[in-house]
Amino acid sequence: MLRLKFAGILILVFLFSQSEAQRHVIKIPDIPGYKTLKGDFHMHTVFSDGTVWPTVRVQEAWEEGLDVISITEHIEYRPHSSDMNADHNRAYEIAEPLANKLDLILVRGAEITRSMPPGHLNALFIKNANLLELEDVNDALQEARAQGAFLMWNHPGWKAQQPDTTLWWDEHSELLKKDLLHGIEVYNEEFTPEALLWANEKKLTMFGNSDIHGPANYGDGHRPMTLIFSKSRTLGGIKEALFSKRTAVYFDNIIVGNASFLNPLFFASLQIDKKPVNLKNEESKIIYIENTSDLDYQLELAQPGVGFDAPENLNLKSGQITAVELTGNSIEVGQMQNLKIYYEVKNLKLSNTDNLVVTITLQNI
């Protein structure tokens, strides 16, 4: 019966590939010096414990606007193996031709699946997944690293493995010391505050991934994803960016990352009035801010303006122009060259306690 179901999936994939597919454009801008690529580095198919064919993963990702994916089948857990008699590289081999056709970058990967510690780790940019099937987890990780792999700790807060408290184990410190741990999932089905803390403290590359097993269905939302700030839209560029920790995590209406990336990302999303405000005492002027990104930016005044009042809260909605009223409250404002407004962006997170604070500078005279 399972073979018949898989045959049906293949027929559906063939028919679907002949229809007119449409790609959603994710509107998150590039930043100076880097392309902002959208990726998902954790997903499964029928070749481990997923329920879809590898080409479905490619088609879904392309339609959703992603630039890069990795199909990371479990090495040690393959519940469909009696029906899917193939080696560990087969999902990649099936997905690769369609990925190339659609100009979707496909990273060869696998999931080394062990109990805690150390838990589940994805090996990205490997050359041969079959060689990772080793009894000792350290041997498997060493083999992956010898192949040039980037190694990521998956879902550290997963209740099946850490039901009471999300812990950083001594084994993870050893992996870090041995260059066998480079990244961590900050988001996998849910946000894990401990993972964000460790990413910042231990200088790990942060990821947001779907870990999807069934067909993708995000309704009006979007899948969690990793934003990669890459020098080029190439496999090599992405690998260099991951090892250099140039990522952010995008889920719901939130981006988590380093201020050095989030600040330029915020301003690249906006078109702000460039004409002088000419604000004077006891006068009000309107400036216009257009948000060209997919995010609704939620702003809260971080400190009062000097010589003028600005709104306590702003919601810069995606694809809309917001009118912002400024009111002069001192004689000095009429002589000020620039007006500076300091806002905390509530949905751009730097840590579990801190959000990005931006300075919006307007020419006054």
C-alpha cells in the first residue's frame, strides 16, 4: 500500500510540474555589501521520516521564495526503509536536477540523530552522507567535518529530549572546542530563548528552520527561515557566510540577529522623506515613511526628541506609507540642522532582553 501511495505522489509531482507554478517574492532587502538570501536548512522526505518526495521540497521552497534549502535526512532513523531501499544520498540526487532547473541552491546535508547529549545535529555541505553512518557519534561528526561540513545543533529545546530544562551539556562544550559545532537552531517550531542566549554567548551561527516532515502549508504566513547575508548568491558564498556567522532568524513578524545586520536591514526597508522638514517651535509638520519590506515594523519611542515631539508608537506597515507628525516644542528647533528620532524596534530582537534601537535622522533646514 505504501508503494502505491509513493507512486501516486510521483504522478502528482509530474502533473504539478507541467502546470504554471508561481513564485512568491519575499520582500526583505539586501544590505550594503551583502545579498539577503532566504534559506531553510532542515527538512525531511520519505527517505527518512518525512511524507513527501524530494522534488516536492524543491517545488515548495521555490514557490515560497526561498533561495537555498538543505534536505537533511536522518542517518540513524529511517522508518520507511523497507519501502525506500536507497542510500543516504538518494534524496539529494533526486532533488538536485529540479533545484538546478529552478535556480534554487541545494545544500547536501544529513541529520546525525542521537539521544541527548549531544542530540540531533545537521551536517551541511557534506560530500557523502553514507560515510556518516558510524556507531560513535564523535566519529560521525569528525567524518562530517573532514568533508568540510558546517555542524548545527537542532532544536535544543525539544521536549522529547529535554522535557524539563533546556541545558547546554559538557559534551557541547567539547564539540565547540573541537570545531565540531558551529551553529544552533534558535527557532524550530517555536522560539528557544536559551538557544539565542547560547548563540550570542558562544558565538554560534543562529538558524531558523522548518524541520518540515509533511506537505508545506503556511496559509497566509510564511515558514520560519534563516536570512543569510552572503557576498554572492552561490553555494560557496552561503557556506562562507554561515561560517562567518552572518545570519538572522525570521519567524512570524520577528527577526532575531546582530545589530550590525538588523540596523542596515531596517533602513534598507524604508523610504523616508528627504526634503527638509523646516520645523519651528509650536508648529507641526508631517513626514512620510514608506515600508517596502514584508515586515510590519513596530516602533516605540526610546527617548524624547530634542526640541520636538514625535509619536510614542509607530506601526510601519508592510507595503504602506505612514504619516508621522512632528511638533516643535522649543525655539531652538528652528535652528537645528537635523532632527534625530530614537526608536526601539520591538520586533527586531538582538537578545532575549534587548531590541534594536534605531536613529532616524531628518534634515530640518
